[in-house]
Amino acid sequence: MSEKLKLKKGDFVIVISGEDKGKKGRILKTFPKTNRVIVERVHMIKKHAKPSQTNPQGGIINKEAPIHASNVMLFNEKQNMVTKPVMITRPDGSRIRVCSKTHDEL
């Protein structure tokens, strides 16, 4: 059984391992079943595209490829540090994600 993905679309993350270590960006898409995420301007690949109506010229396109979620970590832009998300239940019963170090709402 796979662990639940704690990252969401729109989260600001930093790459902590791999070829793109140190790069920062927002999550564009998540794949919870395979535990992968697509981060903007990280893990760029070249894709050869045939000519089509939307791209009549065809050619080589640069696009982001998925990377494993364990290679990225949530980044708190306000505090300028990495953090882990923690779920907290409010008195009214709603649950929110907060920074584990500073308890800022994410």
C-alpha cells in the first residue's frame, strides 16, 4: 500500500536530490498512484513532435517530465527554509495544512 502524497498542485518546492538539485518551482501536476510530481522548469526533456494543426512546423519541444516526490521538499517562501507539511484540526472541525516549524498556514 502506497503512502499518501502530501504535496499538492501549486505548492512551492525545492529539489533536494538528483540532477536538478537546488532548483525551486511550483508543482504543476501530481500523480499520487505513482508518487510523482511535475515541477515547473525542473527535469526538462526534449520531445520530438510531428507536424500537426496546432504545431504545423513540428520539431523539438522542451517540456517538464515527472520526478519522484521523494526528491522534492516543501519550501516555505516566507521563512526561506524547507519544511514538512502537518495536518492540524481546527476547533470547528476543519483540517488545514501548516508548516511544521513555524505553524504558518500553507
